[in-house]
Amino acid sequence: MKKTRFFGRSIARRWVLEKKLAAAQEEGEKEERWNRLGLQNEFLL
């Protein structure tokens, strides 16, 4: 049971990170000059 919960959480975290990256990329397309700064801030936080 613990293993399934752990894998579930890891998948959820990975999915959330992918959504954040997708949103950051969309914002980057709107404002390319802030794309790198946004991604760096996401990873630093």
C-alpha cells in the first residue's frame, strides 16, 4: 500500500510540474524576454 501511495504522489508531482512548465512556456510565448527569468524563478522556488 505504501508503495502505491508513493508512486501516486510522484506521478501527481510530475504532472503538476509539467503543467507549471507548460504554463510558463505559454507565458514565455506571450513575453519571450521574461521566459528565462520565469523558468529560473520556478526552479529556484
